[in-house]
Amino acid sequence: MEDPIAEELVNIIKKNKASDFEEAFERAFELTKSYAGSANAQASAIPSVFEKLFELFVTGKNKS
């Protein structure tokens, strides 16, 4: 994850300041919860799924 994106994620989680990416966080979080609750979810993949979704919603791109 790029540094500016990671900094925004930390700001959202710590609620340090308002972020333009709070909606992206909520969308990524909801989709990650859905994945985590699925029968095929792998516990070790959940953080990566969230990170990739958040980055996708913030930048519109997914870096593999």
C-alpha cells in the first residue's frame, strides 16, 4: 500500500482528522466482513483483502 494511502487509513482508524476516504474505508470494511463470513474465507487472507479493497476504492487501481 502506498504511503499516502496508508496514512489516510491510519487517520481514519485513529480518527485523528476528517478524511476524504471514510466512505472508501466503510465500503472496503463491509466487503471484507462479507468475505470473512463466507465459507471459503481464509483467515490469513482477510487483512490483504481489506487492504486491496481500500486501495482500489481510494485510487481506482489495484496493484497486485
